[in-house]
Amino acid sequence: MRAPVREVAPEVDANALLAGAQFIDAFRVDIGAAAVNAREACTRMVLHGPGWIDALLRLRNILVTPFGLKTSGEGEPAPGGMIGLFPVVDETSERLVAGFDDSHLDFRIVVDVSGNAASRQVTSTTLVRTHNLLGRTYLALIMPFHKLVVRNMMGRIVAPAR
């Protein structure tokens, strides 16, 4: 059985991560004594998801292509390489920051691992800064799916999908 994923108040310095972010939310899952660092947690979240999430991403990419929006972070500065579609822009064993900037909006995903050896938690924080009407519209359209997708992704940290 998967540990429950719960929405929590964001505990990051939004200004340092994405100055001017208009949207920020955070979700947390308890992982017990699992020895998972931030990169492993992010990898489990992003890769090998259920088919319905992959289908939503394919649909999103088809719909945004005529608007010139990016379909991945490929080609963006990625000091830590890529995890799925996301360039890793900063990383320690306890925190990984991924994301990229686009013409309509910029976003960051922050994965934090905290706690002690017996009781650890992973928190995923999403930050978004929109640039124009297209960015605000896009954000409004994806919000109904965002929380569902993030909860599902975080549920795979303890018991990754096979």
C-alpha cells in the first residue's frame, strides 16, 4: 500500500528559486526509513509513470506545438543532466531543482528529502511564473490535472511503478 501524499504549505525560498513566481504548491509523502536521495526521488516520480500520465503529456505536446511552446527542456542549461523532460539546474543529496524557462511561463520543480534515518519525508514543490496571457491561460487549463498528476508521481517514490 502506498503512503498517503498530502498537500502542505510550501517551505522553500520562492524568491531564490524563481523570483516573481505567481503560483506555488507543495506535496509531501512519508517514506519511512527508505534510503532515497533527492535525485532518486525525482527519478522515481518522473520516469515510468502510468500510461494515463504519458497520454496527457502527449496530448499536451500536440496541443502546444502550434503555439511554439517547448515540449521538453531539451537544449536548456542542465548542469545536472536531464531527468525525463526536465533539466536539473541545481542539486545536492537533499534537494534537486529542475525546470526550464519558456516564452509563456517559467517553472521549477523542487524535490526535498528531509528527516532522520528512521523517519524520512519527500516534499515536491512546484513554482510557476507566467509571462503573458498564454502563460496564465495554460496554467489555468492544467491546474485541474496538476494536483492529480503530482500526487500520483509522489506515490511512486516509496513503491516505484514497475
